[in-house]
Amino acid sequence: MKNLTALLVVLLLAATAATAAVSYYTDQAIFEGLYPGLTTEDYSATLVAPNSVASDFGPLNSATNNLLFAPGGIVDGFSFDNLDGGDNVVLTPPFLGVTAVTVGCNTFAHNSEYSFSVPVNAFAIEIVMPMAPGTIDIEIFGAGGSLGSTTASGALPGVFWGVFSDEDITRIEFLEPVTNGELFANAQFGEAGLALQNSTWGNIKTSF
């Protein structure tokens, strides 16, 4: 009986570990209402002049020191990079019709990644495709591997996409199935709970 009990516990733990709940969002107001107070990065501290494009090495993070950003020009906690090892690019408005500073891979066919050095279970971005509207494949990873995958749209001036996981997210891959050249603007990330957990009822629950 003891062996059977132990086996059931192991199976239960394995099932729990394999079923992280991941939710995707295309409505910015709903996402921000559920997960308020996230860290934001609009890339406005770029060194690239208005109405311009420039490329340089990655990753893009708070330590970047190149033609695109000076150290401290990006908030702490995440890195953006070209998964295929090429340079990254910055576009500033109104170049190619973008309305916010955007970052991406310098080569259209390359894939992108956001990775995190702080606890993150909520992330959102605007997906910008200046050349033509299109779709992009996305895979979300935690410490134990893939948490799920989905497809999202990109276009001008940008299409909102967000994700929440009940397990921390370590990185997110954006995989380019066609050569539309995905770019990204207005990142939000951080450790967030459901709005209910931040409400009065949430305070009451933890008070006794």
C-alpha cells in the first residue's frame, strides 16, 4: 500500500508539472486590467535618430553599448536578441510607417527571442510588420521546457499580443514562418497575479 501511495504521489506531481496554465491575449485593455503594474519598455532611449534605421550587435538589454543603445538605455530584467546570430535593428518613427520605436532582427527571415533575468509570468508586446501584415509562430518556455505555443498576427502600426502563465516564463521565441520581417514595440513584463488577487477580497483572504 505504501508503494502504491508513493506512486500516486509521483504521478500527481508529474501531471501537475506538465500542465502549466497559459493564457493568451489580443485585447490590451483586458490584459492590462488583469495584470497591472508591469515593467514597460518603449525603447525611446535609443540612440538612433528620428525617421531612421540602424543595426548593430546584440543582445539588446540594460548593458548594451553600441550604435542602438547606451548602457542603461533599456530597463533591467530582459534581453532581446536575434536567435540566428545576426545583428539587431532599430526603426524610429515615422520610418517605414512605424509609430513607435521598434526593435527586431536585421534579417527578415531570422527569428527573435525575449529572455528574462527576473521572475516573469506576464508578458506583452506589439508585433509590427512594416512590409506586409502576416503571422508569426510563438513558443513560450519555462525552466522545465516548453509551456505552450501559439500563432499571432503582426501589421502596422502594431498588433497587441500578451501571455500569462501560472509558471514563470524564462524566454519566448518568435519564429518567422515567412519573410515579413517582424519587429516589436512597447514591451511589458513582470510577475503578476490575477486582478482578483490584488483586490480587497485578496487582502481579506490573506488576513486570517
